[in-house]
Amino acid sequence: MITAKTTQSTKTLSQTISCALLLLSPLVATAATPQKWQINPQKTNVNFEVSYLKKSMIKGSFNKVDGTINYDENKLQNTTVRFTVYTDSVDTNLKPRDYFIRRKELLNTKQYPTIKFTSSGAKLKNPREGHVTGKFNALGQSKPMTVKVTLTDVYTQSKTEPSALKFKATALVNRHDFGVTAFPGIFGTTIPIVITGELMPAK
């Protein structure tokens, strides 16, 4: 987490999080037009875990993701967040198991190659965290979802580059809500999702 050492750094951090769904860079000078950020896919991880045979946990990740944030300071209702996960990139560190998870009864990656989250609003809990609400789209169905988002770092990569933003987002998915009811005695129902990543200004 960030520890503010001066009044100015505290002010900058507060301004950063209170804008752009907790994710606006403190280096933005004006906001007359929407600010656009994009996920750095090389530094963003989407991790999940699911209980297996009620005795152990299978941990995995999705290796291909992308997303954007459009922020309008003057009209917050116009702010949007879009995040996409490519289901075929599922990785549990065991290829036969990955192939099994991609099958029709589970992720059904051939018919549904992506999972998407699209925001509809946000609410601050404190100067460093809040909740983003929106729609979670998976396997042809759309369900409401609330995602807890925490800003974990703001840093400058170099003297010639603007600040980057590190964040953590967590949510729970009930696979039955999306019609994935196969293998009830093998896999658990509720699946925690944890995204740790970095945002960079969109070019």
C-alpha cells in the first residue's frame, strides 16, 4: 500500500483515487476531455481458484486480457470501464486439465471466446478503495457484478514517461448463474477472481 510522506503527496493520492474510478493519474493537468487509460497486459494477471473434490483448490489464471478506462471529470456518468478476458488463455499449470476446462460443459471456449466486464458506476469507500458496479458477461449471459478495487501504487517509470497505476480488483463468480452446473461433486460453485495489474496512458 502507499504511505504518504508529505501533505502534497497525500493530496495527490486522494485526487488520483477520487477520479477515474479510483484510477486517474495524478499527472493529468486538465480534464476538459475524457482521459483514456489502457491495461498493460504484460503486467496484468487474472487469477482464480476453485475447490476440487471439496478437499483441495485448483489455482489458475488467464494469460490474455485487455481493457480500457475512459474518464470524464466533468461528467462522471460518462466514465466507462471495459475489461476483457480471453477464455482460451486459461492456464492451471497442467495442460490436460486446461483442455478439460475449455470443454463445452465448462468454459466452452469455442463458442464463447471472451468474458467481459462493463462498468455502470462506482462508489468510494475510502481514499484508496471503492466498489465498481457493472455487468459481467460470460457464456452468453449477463449478470450484475460488484468489483472491489484498490489502488496499490502510483509510480513514474522514467523521466520521459507519465505515471503508471497499479491496482487490485476482486470479485466472486457463481458458475451456476451462468449455466455451468456440470461436475457438481468435482468443482466448487463459487469462484473468487483476483486481478492485479497496471494501467498506462492510452496512446
